[in-house]
Amino acid sequence: MLLEVKDLRVQVRPEDEEAEGAVKEILKGLSLAMNAGEVHAIMGPNGSGKSTLSHVLAGKPGYEVTAGEVLFDGEDILELEPEERAAKGLFLAMQYPVEIPGVAYMQFLKVAVNAQRELRGEEELSTPDFMRLVREKAQKLGISMDMLKRPVNVGFSGGEKKRMEVLQMAVLEPKLCVLDEIDSGLDIDALKVVADGVNALRDASRGFLVITHYQRLLNYIEPDFVHIMVNGRIVESGGKELALKLEREGYAAFQDAA
Amino acid sequence: MADQDTIRQVEELKKYKYGFETQVETEKAPKGLNEDIIRFISRKKDEPEWMLQWRLDAYHRWLQMEEPRWAKVHYEPIDYQDLHYYAAPKKKTIKSLDELDPEILKTYEKLGIPLREQEILAGVEGAPKVAVDAVFDSVSVATTFREELEKAGVIFCPISEAIKKHPELVKKYLGSVVPVNDNFFAALNSAVFTDGSFVYVPKGVRCPMELSTYFRINERNTGQFERTLIIVDEGGYVSYLEGCTAPMRDEHQLHAAVVELIALDDAEIKYSTVQNWYPGDEEGRGGVYNFVTKRADCRGRNSKVSWTQVETGSAITWKYPSCILRGDNSVGEFYSIAISNNAQQVDSGTKMLHLGKNTKSRIISKGISAGRSQNTYRGLVSIHKKATGARNFTQCDSLLIGEKCGAHTVPYIQVKTPHAKVEHEATTSKIAEEQLFYCRARGIPEEEAVALIVNGFVREVIQKLPMEFMAETQRLIGISLEGSVG
Amino acid sequence: MSKPIRRLAAEETWREALPVRDAQTAWLDAARAEAHARFAELGLPTPRTENWRWSDIHRYLNAPYAPLAEAPLDNDVLQALLQSHLLGVADASVMVFVNGRFSQQHSRIMEEEGVEILALSEAPVAIDWADIAADADDAVDLLNMAHVTDGALIRVRAGVDASIPLLIVNVAAGAQGHSVALRHFIRVEEGAHFTLFEAQLGGGDMVASQITRAIVHDDASLTRVQVNERDEAAILLAALKAEVGAHGALHDTALLTGGRYTRQNTQVAFTGDHAEATANAAYLLRGRQHADTRLKVLHTQPHCTSRETFRCVMDEHARGAFQGLIHVFPGAAKTDGEMSAHGLLLGEDAEFDSKPELEIYHDDVVCAHGSAVGALDEQQLFYLRARGVPERTARAMLVAAFVGEVFDAVDDERVREALTAFAERWLADGTKASGEAA
């Protein structure tokens, strides 16, 4: 099993740590299991906890797991630092990739690649090898090398940011890719480019967890399984036909189940 | 050249709209300041002994202090022994508005107090509920709607009355935000203040109406020393409006007011000012010196204080409405428009002192200088070590109209914890020629275009004003800028 | 209510110490005596002096620090310092001043047509093109003048685009408990261009005072990079006073990372139109280090442009301060000024104080300033970690990125790379050092 989420309960820590009664439970006993080679889609209305799930999987600070476990390749990763999870092959493509002025994209990617290799006990990639790798992957995605000289995501359009997330995925070759609303803010052409990039990475050893609000994305990235998430829980699971049912009936039909 | 026209026009700026004097017989103390004058004021006010001692203490501290010199304002030394420290209309208390001196009613009319408010003053049925504690010179002569406020438990009265009727509140809070020796002008005020407003909003009470006070200086050579004290108890809310105009005269008039606000747990105070005192003639002669200390203490958790000010008058403005953000999660806001023209000098801004955790402050300052005026924003944002989670955002913009004016920005930022975030931005530029041209090309006369652009420039602040003041403010901006362009 | 301010030990010493008498520079004696007399009138700034509000000079100048006459020289220490400093990578002529005296032995000045370089102590009489007079209202400048022992005098003749930069090394070795004073003067004549590097090295518990005066004529340019790498006990009082002529340019960059207390006074005045100036600095401070800059750009002429960029990083208990002023004089039409001072606080007890000031007496200008203070951005940190970058590396990357903007503007490639590399390892070096100490 590539990923197993068991009865996960997550609270958001309030901004003011001393304030009482402000703790809010977002995930309320969520369970999910997926194998390598599978594509799972999680669909849910705004506020259902979709993004929280992706953040908790990647280890973003600010969330408190009160119950449950997350097994990645059979290992509980909840106590691991974000970088350790990344080195183990977990990749989160973010809904809003962060801008980092002053850090060149190339430098960022190289440090990431080699840091992951080091944590896995692998040898560092030499600069020429690294350059070759990036150039090859960038070409496939139609990304110019000029973009890689610019600071991370600074001044990039929404489409460019998402394409760069896919490039990172291609370079880092993770086992599990969590795509958090990778379709948000994209027009149809940009969406196709991003989906093609993702599809090119699909293989038997890799899993995808595609989080989205809209069925549209799933026309381009075809899932093996679809889960409907409402109010911090998965309320229905099925094949890709479930997404079409949702498209017809809307989320309201599933609200009661929560 | 347009620039030359601008200068000429600015220099010929229209006469002050509210330049007139009211003929009312007054009673005043002899000139000068000494213990006897303070005893005289205290006796006139029929004050308890502790109040007299408080004043004398302030007086002795004042004697030891020096007039501040750090502001970017210049004026001839003030002879503090050549001022009257007490003046009161002879007819002191009235039971109804009919008894009000007709001259005073006429003054209100000339001041442009809106018809609506005149109706309130006249007690017309169904009029909006705005309480007006009118201050005429140094003594409150009329207070309306007192009963309705009393029903809600809100105390709104002249501070002289509060000293007698609510000594426990006054003793507890007076000078607790602005200590008597805080600064030269605050010490002077503490020694000789003659009147002002007192507000107490009890626990959980939202004050049922906006409280509004109109100040007006009327006596030749009379320093006016207002003292305002507003306390909002836990969960309470009040919005206080203050506006003022003053008649034209030759000698400078000194005004050194002190305003203290105290917000306890979950309390909120909105304090809005439109200041339109006589700015002096084209050379600055005869304008008001406005040396004011305004400070709020956000003492309680989740308390909030908003200062909004529109400063268009006075020859010299020296004023820094500030917030001490003591309570955790407390919020301080400062929204300011300062317009200076001719020889006016403004040195104004705010201090946000972050002491409590997760305290937030926001400063939006818009300065417009025209003529030969000097307009300075001076501010302090201080984040103390224990103020983790503190946030501040400051935006200071200055607009220059004419090449002889000055616009200055003097922000101080002190941060002593890494768990805080402070952002400060400031810009200074002249009024955009392209915008002016665009408006004129669409048939808008230049003067109106300037008013339009300036109103756009200050929009963010105007929106923070209570409804009652929005119209007056837009009118004031128009008046202040009339003649500033050719 | 003024309380009398206790006079500092160092101030007492400096008031009483007679100006240096040096046979070699006897021609300076009159100027020294005059400066000394004027300093005695003024005294040192106090915490109430606005320009010094964030420099608690009382805390630092609390020992006598008598002007250094002669010091036992530790040659090993000196050699180690000279071989390992950041600006050492520059391909440049080198002038080394050891304990306030020019050292021929350690210097290497390459000849270049149209460029004159000599030490103050080598001048038998006053040099007519070098105006090294002190500002009569600046106590620190006067003090420097009164006790000056040496300095560099540089003249770049009209039209010369100098290809060899000059590195001035101001190093102290064995000067503990004393003060030294250097005055440099540089004149870049019409249409000429020059690059100057200044290194501050060594120290111990001592006070180094250094004034650099620069006159940049019309169409000329001067680029200066200054690095303070003094050790953690040293105090540095440094100043740059520059004048820039029409269509001229001054580009100044500083890295303040050494010393217990560094005070930097930078003043740029435009003497002609269409001139430009940049004054940038990075602070990388830790421990109980304290750095304070007072920067003034005087826009006295029309059509001039200035850019001031300060990126200040304070770890542990360090304190950074910045007071900057863009002053636009009447008539200085089309002034374009932009100042930004950002503080990054890493340590629980770190502090940053900033006062980016605009004083504007002309309407046809575009001026802006910004200042932001905070910790590292948590979102950025998470993004890097989610890509597998360990937290410590991520922090170091973000710190280097924060100050990177300052170094990116340095033209000299070797120097730029040395500064950038230093910034990248600075955080890790500190963590290591603290670890070793503990």
C-alpha cells in the first residue's frame, strides 16, 4: 500500500495560542487507502477540508493531528519533518506556489534534488548532470531555461507557476504526488499543458492524489477512483463515474451524508 | 506657466469662511499664570480640594518643563504670562435652548451646523439622535439628550460636572493615559483646563447615539484648554465626533487640549475629528496654535480604538493621536487627512505602542500641502519584546501642490521581537498632470479637477468617517483647495 | 528638566589627549589642533542627539581608548588577517594601514597612467588637490581629524577609466585598549572612473575611526565596496562624505558583519544635475553585535536619482539600526528617490530600528520609502522544506536571498561572488560556532 490514512482527525491551531475555545476541527475521522500506480481524486466543496488534508500529508506547520495515522509505504510519517517526507518521495503540488524573491529557480531545484539525495544516502548530482536532467525535463514541458534563471515563482503567471510545479515533480521523481487544486486559476489551454505533464509521469510505481473542486480537471487526468469529501470526511467512494454523478447532482446530494 | 498661476492663486487664497466673532459678554480671569489663577479657576468651577491639588501639582511640574522643539514647526516664543486662562460667558447655565443666548444660536447657524442638528437642538420630534454637548469658549452651555443617554446608563457631561458627580471615575482615570508631566502642553492643560467632555459607557452598553461636540474659541487672547476623558467599560461601544471652527483674529490663539480614551476588555471607541480652526491670513498671522495631546489606552483584551482625523485648519498643528495597545489582541487604527495651505504648518501623526500579544495597528495618513505650507507626518510604531504576534501596516502618502510647499515623512519603527511583522510604505509626489489634464479634457474645470483628484487621494480615510462628517469633510476639502490652482 | 550627561571615559581621554604630533605630517598640526579645540566645545553625541538615537554610545565608549602611539605588532596575527578576508579576492592595488600607519611592506601599488595614490604620511606638505578638512559640526569627524595619523590620497585624472581598483585595508593587530584614526581622500576628475574597496580587519577591544571623503566630478563615477570584518570586540566609527557632480555617479555598498559596534555615517550631496547615487548595505549580525547607519542623501540639484537599499539580518541578541534621509531642496525638480530598509529578525532578542525619512521642499518629485521588519516567511520556509530542503539549509537560503539584492549590484564579479558565498554560509557558520561554544 502506497498511502493509508486511518481515521485522521485534525484541528487548526488558532492564531492566538492562548485564546480559548477557538480550536476548530477540520478533518473528522478521514480514511483513505491507495496503491502505487493508481490515481485517486478527492472532490469536495469549499471548506470540506481538502487543502487541509494535502497540508497535513506534507507536514505543514499550524495543524494539530489529534487522532489517526498516515502510513506512507507502510511507515507512519506524521512525526517526520516536511523535508524528510519529501525525501521519502512525497510531493505536494501547491494551489498557490510561494514566491521566493532572491532565490533563483535553478539554485532552488539543485539544492532540493541534492538535499533529497543526501537524506536518502545517495550521491550528489554533479552540476552538469543536474543541468542535463533539468534541461531535458523543461524541454518536454515547453519551459524555457530563461524562466529557471528567475527567482522562484516571482512574477510568474498562474499557469507558469503550475507548470513549474509539474517540472519539479518531473525532476524530483516522487512516489506520491498530491495535486492540490492544480487546476485553480488556469484557462483550458494551460490546464491541458499541466495535465499532459502529469499524465506523462504516470507509471506503475507512482501514485497521484488529485484534489479538486471541479470535475473538469478529471477529463484530462483520468482517475481510477473518486472520493467525495464533505465536512472533513469521505462520504462516498467509487470509480470515475462518481465524478460525473457529482457533476449532475451537485454537492448538495452528498451534504446529508456528512 | 501653470506653476506660476498656481503660486499666485495659492497666495491669494480666499478669506477664511468662518472668520467672524460672536458678541457675547464674557467674564475672564486676569492675564497670567500662577497658583492664584489656578485656585481662581478651581474655585470658579466649585471643585473639590483633590482636584485643586492635582492642578497645582501639574502646574509645578510644568514650571520645570521645557517647550518641545523637535517638531518641524516654527513660531515666535509664546508669552505664557500674557494669556487669559479663564473666560466664561456670563450667562452660565440654562434649562432649555430658548434660554440660550440668541447670539450663540446665530453662531451655530453661521458655522453651518446642519439643519438636522439644528432641529435636534430645537428638540424637533423624530430628529436623528445626535447628542451635542456644545462648548462655547471654556464652559459648556448646553447639553441635550442627557436623559436618553442616562436611560442607557451612559454618562455624557461636562468634565467639570463629572468631577463633582462622579469623582471615583475621574480620580481613577484622569491622567492615567496622559500623565500630568507627559509633555509641556499636557502639563499646562492639566493645571488650567476649564472644561471639556466626560463620557462613561458602562459594561456591555452600546452608546445609543453618536456623541458630538462642537468646539469654538471665541475670546481674544484666551488660551483654550479642553480636557476630554472617555471611558468605555467591558464590551461597550461609543462613537465620538469632534469638530471645530474659529473666528478670525489678529493675535495667535493657543489651544492645548488633552484627550484621554480608555477601552477595557472587548470595548471599542471610534473618535473622529474635523478640525477647521482659523489658519491665519496668507502670512499665517492670527491663526490658531493647536498643540494637542490625544492618547488612547487599549487596556483590555480585544479592545479597539480608531482615530480618524481631518485637519484643515490652524496655523500650527502639533498632534499625535496615539494608541497604547496593552491588552492582548487589542487593535489601534489611525486614519488621517492633513491639508495645509499658505503659511500653515502641520506636524502630526501617531504612535502605536504594541505591548500586548497579537496586537494590531493600521496607519493610513494622507498629507496634502499647497502654498508655502509645511506638512509633516511623524509616527512611531514600537513593538515590545512581549508583543508576540503583533502586526502593523502603515501607508503614508503625500501630495504636493505648488513648488513652494514642503512634505515630510518621519517614521520611527522599533521592533524588539522576531514574532512580529511591521510594514511601512510611503510615497511623495506632485498632483499628477496627466490626471488633471484628463479631467480638464473632459470639461471639468481645473479647480474642481483638483478637488476631485484630492478627494480620490484621501478616499480611504473619508470612508472611515461617520456619515455625519462625510459631507462636511468633502466640503472642507473643496474649501481648503479653492484657489490652490490657476 | 535636562539631566547632566555623564561624560564618557573615552571622551575624557580624547579631550585631554593632545593631537598627534608626527614629524612626517607636521603640516597637519594646525588642522589637528583646530579640530581638537572644536571637538572640546562640541563633545561626543549623546543618546539625545537625534542622529545617534539608536546608538547607545555610552555602552561602547566606556573605556579610555587613548590614541595609539606605537603598538607591539604581532606579525603572525597580521598575516593571518591579511590572507583570509573577503575583499582579498579583488584584483587590485593594495594599501595596508596597520594600527593607523601605512605599511609599505604589506602594500602593493600598481602603476596606472593618470592615477595618483599616496599615503598621507608620505606627503611632505599639504597636497593641493586633497581637501581633507573636517566638518566643524561633526564631533566624530573632528575627533578623527584631531588624532589622524595616516590615510590614502587618491586622484584619478580627467578622462581616465582606471582599470586597477584600489583595496585599502585598515587593520589593527595588538591595538587593544586604544583608538586609531585614518582619513582617506579620493578625487575622481571629469569623466574618470574608479573603484575602491575598503576592508576593516582585526581589532580586539579598540576603536577604529575612519573618514573617507570623495569628490566625484562631472561625468565621473566612483564605486566603493566596504566590508567590516573586524572581530567581535572592535568598535568602528566610519564615515563616507561624498559629493557628486553633473551626470556623475556614486555606487556605495557595505557589508557590516564584524565588530561589536559599527557606526556608519554616509552623506551624499549632489553638486550637479542628472547625477545618481546608490547607497546599499547588508548587515549580518549575531551575538551582541550592533550596527547603526545614518544615511543622508542631499538632493540639492535637479534631475538626480538616488537609490538606497538596506537589508539587515539580526540573529541572537544583535541589534541593527538605520536612519536614512532623502532631503530634496527647493528647486531640485525631477528628483527621483527611493529608499528601502528591511529588517530580518532571527533571534528571540534581536532588534531592528528604522527611520526612513523624507524631507521634501519641491513638488516635482517622485520619492518613496519602505521599511518592513519581521521573521523569515513561514510559507517560503515550508515550500522549500516540502521540496526536501532541510530546514537549516532553507533558512540559510532565505537569509542569503534577503541580502542578495544588495550584493547583486556589485559589479566586480569576484567580489560579488565572495560576498554572496559569505552570505550563504553565514547562518551555518554561526550555528556551528554557537554549537562549538556550547
